[in-house]
Amino acid sequence: MLWACIVLPHLALDTLLRRQPPDAEAPPLVLIDGPLQARHVLDADEVARAAGIAPGQPLATAHALLARFDAVAHDVALTIRQHDLLAAWAYRYSAEVLRLSGDAIALEVQRSQRLFGDWPGFERKLRDDLAAMGFRHRLALAPTPLAARALADAADGAALTEPGQLRAQLAKLPLVHAKLPDDLHEAFARMGVHRLGALLALPRAGLRRRFGAALLEHLDDLLGERPIPRPRYVPPDRFDTRIAFNFDVENLAALAFPLRRLTGDLATFLAGRDGGVQRFVLGLGHRGRAPTRVVIGLLQPEREAGALFESARSRLERIVLARPVEWLRLRADELPPFVPGGRDLFDLRPEHALPLAQLQERLRARLGDDAVYRLEATPDPRPEHAQRIATDDSRAATPTTLPRPTWLLPQPVPLRTHGLRVLAGPERIESGWWDGGDLRRDYYVLETAEGQRAWAFCPAGERPGPQAGWMLHGWFA
Amino acid sequence: MGEPRFLSPLLESRRVWHGRAQPAPADGIPSGWPTLDQALPQGGWPAHALSEILLPADGVGELQLVLPALGRLATRERPVLVVAPPYLPGVAGWSARGVDMRHVLVVGAVGSEILWAMEQGLRSAACGAVLGWPGEADDRALRRLQVAADTGRTPAFLFRDRRHAAQASPAALRIELETRPQPQWRVRKCRGGQPPAQAFALSRAGA
């Protein structure tokens, strides 16, 4: 087995930075942690680092170094959620994904190489994805997850494929990269043990007595001398992510970038699960008020990032933002299987061409869910009930021999015009006694002075005169 | 006047406009009305362009003009989009003229959304044809529709009031219904040929 390990040294900071488009005007961002009395810097963006702010400094020192910056408290739950999402992303590349402590992900790649190609190309795919998602990372390949982790820390891009060389290569590494439990590398440094090779040369019985079994298990994991007992990652059955803003968002245009991130994350998550989404909910949080909910329903499961973003954005554009938005949340509970549509090999469709389903989505998103429909015939003889909006796959109507208009009025209206001429009729329609919608009418085909052909009726049995009360019900257009 | 043999180098140098040298390719969509097909240079409705149908009122036979062609254009893969019709399409009436209503999508829209929906439908190349009743539409809007029909390679039918006949239009075909002395169709403009001088009537069978 070969494991790739992705170390995300700035996971918490990148999680915050990727929510907003890069903005030169924005103040530098510093991530802080620790109790209120002893705040210290956890991470800082490039501008802040250039000013001399470094992780581990007390917050007071940072304030002395830089006059103006945004200090954001570290949200552990948020970072864990982001870690989970990256595991979901990695799951599309491998069935065996491990979340390692300290913001790293390991995935088994030897079997995936058959699908994704040899390691250099595979590595580029992983790096491109991570860069597109906005995460700085280090990446290495080794026969065990922990060895890959140690290599990634020591040398970004290292690839060790021969299990036989594992011990020799690891022996050269500084002990700090081995990520020993309980920060034991500090204790070993005081003992004069600086390299992993020196540690591995020490007698095991002595190590067990002094440092416990956990250290030996860690070393065995590192060298692959015992099976990997960690629970494999299984992607969850629903997607729920939110982005909280440092400031109040007043207009919808400013939500476009975070929304693109959320729908992009959703698409990544769906690709990993090999699923689609048919319905998801956007939540817009307001201070002290119930959040605004926007439900996005699609005609069929979808998972393409662009299509998800477009339907979400066009629905969002239709709402009126009454008050500022504090956070944005995307939640998808039902994730049906996704079947991609087929295309002909020699399909000569022009550019900008859109599949029919996507066209319908786009129209529905802007005009409303009920705006696009099909009509179907029903067996009812009454004109008002002879057709309805088709729900699913409707049946083909059987053509009637009796004249029926091509335009139908939703409600009959009085026909007030002169010079009417009767072309055909009467046809008596008398039905509906069973449901209270009883009607008795004689239908005629009339021609108006302007050349229109009307489908009109009068009560059954009343011979219409020139001024008789015709009711217009349709046009033979 | 020079000698006739001087004429041929002039013609070959292609600096003299010849009028119409070749007949327009017959790539039109058969309308189902022989008299109409004969009157149109492509032998039918323009296949990838806008056709404008100018009417004195609704219900004068505008659908009967296009329904035979729609019956062929509406398929499961590429349904016909009917945008903002003035009335409900009558299922029995349309079916009787050979249109499978399972392949007709009705889109309800108002105002500028009508033109937007038509343009989306045309540009997507996912529809067999797009029909629309836009009400008011200026020259720029019509040009956008014409370009969309061309890029999406989809026929578009625009139904408008006859009073817009005076307005210039980028449509490939403009056809108007005259009511006097008797109902007859007149081709106002057709790309690829001179509009025929004679107006013609369709036999109103089946109404």
C-alpha cells in the first residue's frame, strides 16, 4: 500500500481566508487562541507575518508590532468541519481515507493510480484541487500514513515508494517530524536523541518501561509493522456548512463569492460520494432574528458546481434583503444517486448549448417553480376540465374528430361583438352532475367580422339570435 | 459601348455585383402549407432564424399557420417552448393538428422576462422551436433574439400585433395577415429573396 499524506499547516486560517475574495484593502488577519487573559497568536496571514507577527506570540506583542489587524478567535468546531469536508473531497480519489490529528489527511493511492494515473500526474491533480479550494498544503508519498506525514513535514513533494527503504529514509529525519505522542520529542532532545534513527536504535524494552506502550505503537505504525487500526473515513449522509462573516453583509452581490464557495464545496462533497442533490436549503442568518430560508429545488439530481451555483444565485436574487446577513448556511439532507446524462459522440451542438434539464432549471429559477409546465388531456368531456397541467410523464392525447380550439380561455367570457356568423354547431356538452360542476351548453363555431374563429356557447336549447348572450371559450387560431 | 468580350473579365474580376447568382439553399422547415412553402425562398420556415408573424387580432389562424411544422419539430429530446401565450393552449386542438402535447413546454412570463426566456430557450439549443408573444419589443430586443436563434440553431416564431409592421425588424421572415378584402397572408420580408408580390390564402380545412 502507498499512502499520500496531505498536511494543511494553515487549515484554520485558510478556512477563514477562502470565504472572501482576495482584497488588498482588507486589514491583515490574525488568528488568536487561548484563554481571555492569555491570548496568543495561532496563525497570521502574509501581511501580518511580514510585519513580524509569528505564531506563539502573545496578543499584546502582535498589537505592538502592527497597528491595525483583524483578530479572529479560533473556532475549533469550524476547523473540524473543514477537515471533514477535505476528507470528503479526498474520498473521491480513494476508498481509504484517514483523518490524522493535527490537520492532515492520508489516503491510500496505490489502487487509485489505475484510475487517476501515475503518481506525478495524480499528485498534480490533488494539488490543483487544493489550490482551487484555497488551501495551502504539503504533500508526500510513503508506504505508511504516518511515514508520509513525517516526510511531508520534512520535504514537501517527497515520494518514497520502496517499502525496503522506509527505515533507512525515516532514520535521517529529525525527530520533531515523527509527531510522537505527548510531544516526547522534547524529552528525547534533552536526552541527546535528535534523529529518528537514533530513537529506533534504542532497545524497545527500555522505551516501553520509560515512555509506555503508546510510543512503541506509534513507531510500529510509522514503520508499518502493525496493521492500521484507525477507523476509516465514511462520508456523512448529509451536507451542512455555514460561513459566518466578520462584518454584516448588506447587499446580495457580496454573497456571491461565499455562495460560490459553498456550492463548490457541496459539489466536491457530492463528487466524493458519487451522489447528486435535488433539493437544498440556503439559510441567511440575521442578528436577533429568525434566519431567511431559501429552498432550491431542482428537477433532477445535479452535482456540477456551476449549475448548483447558478440555480442558487438566481433564487437568491429574487428575495429582498430586509436586514444585514451575519452568516450563510447551505444544508442538503437528501442526496439521491446521480446519473450523468449521456451525449452523442458526434453531437454537433453549438457552443453555449445547454441540456434541456438545465434550461428548465434556469427558467424555473427566474420565473418561479410553476412557470414552466406541460399540459395533458383528461377523459372529462367538460371543456374546463378537459385538460390539466401534467404532473409526471403524461399520456399522449387521442385526437378527437369534433372541432376543438387551439386557444382555450381559462374562464369563459361574454363575447360582445357584432357581425357574428355561425359556421358550425351546435355541439351539446351536458355533463358533470356527479361533482356539482353540472353544465348544459350548446357549443358553436362562430366567425367574427375581423376573421377570428371563436368557440362560443349558449345555454342548451336556446337558439341564439344576433344579440344573444354568447360566451366565448376559445379561439380556433 | 465596348465590345461584348470586355464583359467577361469584368465579371470574373468580381467587382461587379451580379444580383442573385444562385438560388437560396432549400434548407427551410416545411410548413405543411404548399402555398406558403412556394412563396418562401428556402422552401419553408427559416431553420435557424427569427420569423415574425404580424396579426390584426388573436385567434385569426396564427396557430394553424405554424402547427403543422411544430408537429414535426416537437420531439422528446427537443420540445417546443411556448413562451407567454395569450391563452391556454387547447390540448385537443393542438393534438388534432398533429402536435404531441407531451413535447410542448409552456412558460409563463411577463414583461421583459418573456424576451429573456425566449433568448434562453433559443441559445440553449435544447428546443425544437421557440414561440413567443412578447407584446412590446424594440429593434435591439429583436436583434438579440435573431442572434440567439442563429447561435442556438433553432427556429423562433414571434407573434405580434400588425401595427408593428411599419417598425424595422431584423427578422429573417415577416409575414402579415391581411383581413381585407378577404383573409390572406402577405410576406413582408424574406431573407434570401424578393418577397412575392401576391398574397395567398391557406385553405382553412378542419376548423
